[in-house]
Amino acid sequence: MYAIIQTGGKQYRVEQGMKIRVEKLDGNVGDLIKLETVLMVKDGSAAVSGVVSAKILETGLGPKLEIFKYKPKKNYRRRIGHRQPFTLIEITSIS
């Protein structure tokens, strides 16, 4: 049994017990959450709608990305860094 969920503007194919990194969600570590936007639940040969529950395992920042802008001969240089926040969740049930 698997489900297609949407969170943070992206779609994920998840199964029970699976751990995935998604865009930052509200909640603390250890909280149980329900993912509201479930596009499809596939159980055997039938495709139905359902509810997906997950547990927040970790929150943090992803790897640092460096943005460097440069224009030759104009003495223009800009260096910017960015770390995208994420939430690691474990799918506990699909119903």
C-alpha cells in the first residue's frame, strides 16, 4: 500500500515506515501530524482517497548554497549564502 502526498509544493510517493525530508512543517520533534493533501492511496488494485499520519523526527537546515554574482571589469561582486530549512518525517500510517 502506498500513497501520493503533496506538501511544500512537491509530491511524494510514500509507504508506511518510510522516512522523507520535506519543506519545513509546523510542529516540534516527536509530534504526530496529519498530512491533509493526499492525492491518492493505492491499495491492491483500487485507488481511493485517504489520510496519512506522520511523526516529526528532526528539523534543521540543509546544506549551504553559495550564490556568487560577478560582472567583469565593473568591480561588481556579490556573495550570498542560503540554507533551506527542512523537516524529517516518518510515515506512521496510511488509512
